[in-house]
Amino acid sequence: MQKIDNYNFKGKKVIVRVDFNVPLNKETGEVSDDTRIRGALPTIKKIIEDGGAAILMSHMGRPKKNPDPNFSLKQIISAIEKNLGKTIKFAEDCQSADAQVKALAYGEVLLLENLRFYAEEEGKPRGIEKDNPNFEAAKKEIKQKQIEFAKKLASYADVYVNDAFGTAHRKHGSTAVIADFFDESHKMFGFLIDKELAAMDKVLGSSRNGFTAIMGGAKVSDKIMIIENLLNRVENLIIGGGMTYTFIKALGGKIGNSLCEEDKLDVAKEILDKAKAKGVNVYLPVDAVNADKFDANANTNISKTNETPDGWMGLDIADESIKKFEEIITNSKTVLWNGPMGVFEMDKFAKGTSAIAQAVAKATANGAFTLIGGGDSVAAINKNKLADKVSYVSTGGGAMLEYMEGKVLPGIAAIRGDK
Ligand code: AMP
């Protein structure tokens, strides 16, 4: 497989799938968080500094028509220019940029308009619902057109680089289909995807001994697959957040009004049985901070997790659980953390999640390899200003989860040939 580190882009036109799906400030229209733009800079800089020309393509938001000014990438040109320290060119239509590509000089950057102005990018028919009898035919047609769409994008360049990890789990025109139009030595991952894969592969390849996974967040149903895969790999599984209570109820505990997925009680029980059979230590919170309503100003009390008073709901882990979890985490050699321990968006219920963030940072300082992934645990690490105190913070929520579940990601397979 071709690697970006040892490729020389001199004299090459390079089409790069980046993830510029950035949030915009509703009032000013400016980019309110440019993390994703900054994430793509090393790849773009390498291409132009080598003496290549970079053609950038991305989606932003969920446009439903072409064009759709609210989702135009024109709005992010100045944020890219500011980060890159140079002006860039813009093509108003990603499917008819031939003249601009031709005129693009080496060392220059051209940004194509939002790929999702075309339904072909996602390969999903527009304006026709699944229950429509013509849906399947429309889907087949758009999938066919997706190949032409990707072929057009490919025609602009000598080399294809995919650096959009956040969409690597989607088989879209620009993330997977386009790769078929380049031979093995002319397609590669960018630096961001390379880093993501290295971090995840390191975790997945770690020895069971000293490997702790911390799973939190709202629902068991979102995390079943990843937990199942991790049971084959970890020594310790720490469970927190809302999903705690489905497990506690499955074990016969009293959970009051806490979040519970009644239809997942069997699954929770099965997970616990499997963990036992595989010798994985499962740690559920033993105590909790309860609230009388789901509100930042709710009244609170503390109870055993399996003795939640009637009318109350558990919204955070309490001190005894924190202490136990800290001990396990700080003594680990590998830590994977996905999902908050409580409703950390509300100050009253943020303590458990902050304590875990601190413990993960401490484990890192002790020499552990620590990977944080999934939107909310990343937000929690950032809120605690600890992003540079852990080994790696993944940028791809859904993509990261699917990879850790053991699934083949179409965007990765298209270049690396994963099966
Ligand atoms: P997820 O996206 O599945 O990782 O879930 C994250 C969400 O779970 C956050 O918005 C948290 O507020 C929420 N959450 C965490 N703990 C609890 C809890 N005990 N009860 C209800 N929601 C929770």
C-alpha cells in the first residue's frame, strides 16, 4: 500500500477527500469550530510543499438540492485560507471543474463545492421514500450514477488521497467508489487517517493484560457490537452512564426512573455472562448521584446504584464508584474510553465524567496508551482541557465505533483492501 510519508507529489494533481463538515455560527455564518480544517492541514501542506496541486473535496451538512446556499463551502473559504496561510481557488460545481483544474498551478489549492449537492455522492435517491414501490429502482439508478459521479471527480487528478476519517464508514462517491479509478500506487490515506488507524490498531492489538475499556453514554443498544468485540480483548470492562441501569435491572436491582432499555435486558444479561465466561472483569458503578427530574437544577441524593429510590433517576456515578474506576484506570496499560459516565452537560452531574477524564490523563502520564473516541467523551476531554494529556483523541465518532466493532469500513477497504 502506498504511504503518504514517502510519496513525492511534485508535478501531480491530487484530489483529496477531506472532512470539512464544520459547524457554522448561525448569526455570522463563520466557522465556529475549525478543528476539522486544522486536522487536514498536514496532508494539504505536504502536497503543495512537494510541488503538487491540491483539489479539495468535502461535504458539509445535509443539503437536499443543488445548489443549496446554506450549505455552500464558499462560507468556509476564509477559514481555510486563514489556517493554510494562503489564498485558495473555488469551483462552484464539483462536477464541472475541468477548466479550473486545468488552470490550477502546482503549489495551488482548489476547493470544490459541496459534494452532497449531488445525491450521487451518498448514492441515496432523493425525494422518494423507502415505502414507495419505485424506491428500489431509484436506488439502483442512483448507485449506477454514483460511479459516473466518482469517475468525473477522479478525472481531475493523478492521485487520490482520502483523509476524511469521519466518513470512512460510508460507501460514498468520494470516500470509496472513486478509489477504483486509481491504481495502488496512486491512492493513499492522508496523515489524519494514518494516525487514526495507527491508534486504533495499537489498541486492538494490545494484550489483554492491563487493557481496560470504559463504556458510557446513554444506550446499551448503540454499544452492544463494540462491547462484544472488546470482550475478546480486554481484561477490564468499566460500564457507566445511562446504560448502567439496563445492566443493573437485568441483575435484579431497583433503578427508579433511571434510563432503561427494557428490550435489551436479555442482551445485558448475555453480555455479563459472556464476560464471565471469557474471564473479563466487569465493573458497574456501585453508587450514583440521583436526581428527582432530568434538569440542571434538579434536587439530588446519593444511593447504591441498585437501590435507586422510587421517583429518582441516576444521572452520574458517585464517589465510591469513582474511586474504584480511578484505581483500575490508573493501573492500566491500555485504555479505550467511549461515552460519558453521566449527564456531564449539566454541572451537577459532570463530576464522574471529569474524574474519569483525569484518571485517563494520569494513566497516560504513567505510560499507558489511551484512546478516546465517540463524540461525547471527546467533548468531555476537551471540556476538561485534557486533549493533549492523552495518547490519541479520535475525530471520527461513527467511523471509530464501527472500526472498533471489527467492521470493514468502505473508505479504508477501498485503499487498504480490508476484507
Ligand atoms: P452516547 O452518545 O450514547 O455516548 O451518549 C451520550 C449522552 O448520554 C450524553 O448526552 C449524556 O448526557 C447521556 N447520559 C450519560 N449518562 C446518563 C444517565 N445516567 N442518564 C441519562 N443520560 C445519560
